[in-house]
Amino acid sequence: MASLVLALDIGTSSCRTALFDETGRRLLESTAQKTYPLWTTPDGGAEIDPPLLLEAIRHCLAQTLGYARASRTLRSVKIRGIGVSCFWHSLIGTTSSGEPLTKIITWADARCRPDATHLRETFSEKSVHSRTGCMLRSSFWPAKLLWLRRTQAPLARKVKRWMSPAEWLQQQLTGAHRCALGMATGTGLFNPSRLRWDDALLDHCGLNPSQLPELSDEPVYTTGAIASEFPELTDVPWFPAIGDGAASNLGSDCTKPGLAAINVGTSAALRIMRAGPTAKAPTGLFCYRVDAERFLVGGAVSNAGNLRAWCLKELNTGDPQALEAELSTRPAPDHGLTVLPFWTAERAPTWNEDLRGAILGITQSTTAIDLLQAITEATYHRIAQIAESLTGKAANPPKYFVSGGIQHSKSALQRLADILNQPLHPNPEPEASIRGAAVFAMEKLGMPIEPLPVLAPLRPRKAIAQRYEEARVRQVALERLLQKQK
């Protein structure tokens, strides 16, 4: 083995580290994972404690690098680079030296909904979307910054630097930090075609570029604390983190026209990668940079694995294995329920942030399994709506590849294929975002990358797909009805 790449994958609920060989294959036994709490509040708060995140990353690094040290095969192999994937749209305010002054305010934090409304009353959302690729909604930095200045003005005034959690971690571990172009596009403050911050939004948020990280896809080199703690990382190039969505496409080999990546984890998204200097997307969908040459078009939903976790906890559904067996016997929507899965403020395709979750059709015969099945299907319907917005009724739809926690359940994969009414290829690397972090670093280092094998697809069942299409019509009608009543 000639060389290795170290990859970090920073998620909303856990982080992972792993080593990849020179072809882009993950060394499974090197994988380490650590969870941490996402603190939520009834008013929509969703924060992570910065020291807990840093501790989790250090824990995973120690496990992964410890595995390499203990391996006769790996202990003498050089680590050529470090790639990082991190959840998008989140921010932390710090002192000039990087000491955290705020918690990590995640994409899921919706306390700034009134500030997002103010932005839409002040600016044309279509115009801002055409410039930034982002909607004027609570997921993005402008509304979060205005909320902080409105509700915690003394604290906001103390902040000298605003950055994503990825830049903060890079600074804490290496002493320096840079913001990748792709990470910047997830803020809602950046123009992905002009490759610069949006002056009008910066001015409205009371920011100047000096308060933001340096924009660059070039690496920093590991020295200082991390090199002392992990000598094998001394002077290794640490590439700025890319957004987890970009990493998911890279890690799924969905980088060419005609290929679409779906990830269903804590949240879910569908994305297509395109190339060119002008980065645009239909209104309601996003447009984020991967790097200066490539960009993503697609949509994300906030309620996926997090909603399943809520169901398992609150509905007392019993043993997971028995549950999986039961769901596999229920291929169609026979429960009679229509669900809007808006437990967390929802995003694409309609961005109805003020609507809350709704379940229509409950009777005395409704069971916990009915509820779980209907809520799960409701999330998949949102993904199907994004697919329709992105591709329409194209004669040659893209080939879909899926990764994430959904791959633990064959019945869930089949259900998604039925609801999309498209063949669905499971990703042979289920953790696509961590592979994508490694691939990004390998691309920059000029290393060859071996393509993933293409697995046989799960094909939709025509009669069941038709029933799900009818169910989606009912979901759309329910959303429109409740929106009119607000």
C-alpha cells in the first residue's frame, strides 16, 4: 500500500473518521464513530456544544490512527492528505483567537423564522435565490445572524469571527482555517457564479468580509497541537471541509450528467452535479458549489432519520428487527393516513417553515406501525416532489443512487423506489459522505480513484407505484389546505 488518505465526516448527530487506500477504498476496520447530542428547544432551537464536537473528533482520530499504528501493514504507510465533510448551513461565533462565544447553531435551528420573513419582506427572494442559490429561510446564515443580533445583541457584538463548525474545528486542531468555496455557498451569503460574498446581504446583516474566513480550496498544513497529539499527521495537507451534500455526490460517483445521488440519513436530499461557471437552480431548489468548476442542484428535506428516531422513541414500536420484518409485509399505503412530516421546519420543495406536522385519517384501528409507515412514506414523498421539480417528466430520467442509514433496511429502499417510481441503485459504500471527503482530497492531490461497482437496482412495482402517486396527490392537497388556513 503506497499511501493513505484520512477522512473526517462531521454530521449533525455524530462524526466519523476512517482511512482510505490510494484507490479510494475505505479500510472498514479503521472507521471510528462518536455521537453527541443535538440540543433542541420547543421554540425551534437546534444547537451543538462546540467542546463536545471537538472532543468527539479527537476521540475518533485517536481510534482511527490507533488502528493504523497497531497494524503491521499500515503503521509505516504515509498519510498524504486529510479530507473533511461537514453539515452545511450552520455557524458559530468566536473571538479573534477562535474561542467560541456561541453554540454551533445548526441548519435545523428555526428560531429565526420571523427574521427570515423580514428578509423576504425586504428583498426579492427570487432575486436573492438567483444570486446565491439559497432561499431566504431559517436554514441559512442571514436569518440566523439577524436573529442573534435581535435577541442576543450584546453577545453578537462581541463576536469577531463567524464561521462554520468545520472551519472552527480546523482552526482548533491545526491553528489555521480556510473556508472552501463549497462550504461558503451553503451560508446563503455567497454568489456561486461570481465566487464572492454577496455585498447586499453582508451589509444588511452588518457584516464585512474581514469577519469571515479566508475563501480557498487550498489546504492548511497540520502543525501545533494536532501534530503533537498525532505525529503521523505532521505537515499533512488538511483540505478545507466541503458540504456533506457535495461529499455525498462525490462518494456515490454521481459526478456526471444523468446521475443523481439520494442520501437518507438524519435529513435527506437529492442532488445532481453539474459543471460550469454559471451556477443556477429552479426556485425552491438549491445551487451550491462543490469547487470552482462544479456545482450541485437539488433539494433537501429536514425530516428523515431524525423523524424515524422520534417514531421509535415515542411510538413504542418494539424490537427493530421485528419491526423491519413487519414493515416488509406492508408494501402499500393501506393505513389510510396522509402525513405532513414537518416535525422540524421543512425545506424543499415548498419551504413551508411555519407549518407543523400533521396526520390526517387516524381511527381507533390505527396502530403504531401504521403511523411509522405513513410518516416514513411522507418523507419519501417529499424526495419524490424534489425529483419532479428537478427533472420533470423527462424522457430519460437520471439514474438514482442511494446511500445513508436507509440502506440498513431493504424494505425501506424498495418503498423509496416505489414512491419515486424509478429504479434505485444502492451505493456499495453506504457512508457516501465520508468517502466523498476522501475523494475530494484525492482529486486535489492528483491521486487516481477507482470507481465504485454499480449494484443491481431495486425496481419499482408498477401497481404499488400508482397507489403511492395517488397518496402524494393527497399529501400535496393537505399541505395546500393547511397553508390557506394560516
